[in-house]
Amino acid sequence: MELLIKGMSCGHCERAVEKVPAAQPGVRAVQEVSASRGIARLEGDAAPEALAHALRVEGYELVASHG
């Protein structure tokens, strides 16, 4: 699953965003988080709504999810 995330700008953001999906049911692994590309790649099948809410709480916006 690939997430398009708005609001990441640095390595600290990448580490913060990496923790969000890792705590969600259905996520087996976080494969990549890139602030420069605004993406996170996950292994698993978490609910996009749950991911969007968890990211919003941390100050980020889930723009789209694929896969």
C-alpha cells in the first residue's frame, strides 16, 4: 500500500510518520517513508480511514492511498 501524505518536510517528520502506520492493525511493516516525495509505503491492509485519522492527529494529511 502506498500513501500520499501532505505535511512532511524533514527526517523528524519521516520518523513520526513511520510510527503512525506501524501502530495500526493490519500493517505488517513500514517499507519506506520519504518526506521529499511525500509518500509512505506499507506492507499490509490497514483501513485508509484509520490511517488518515492517526496521521491527522500527528499533524499530517493523508491525500491518497493506493494498493
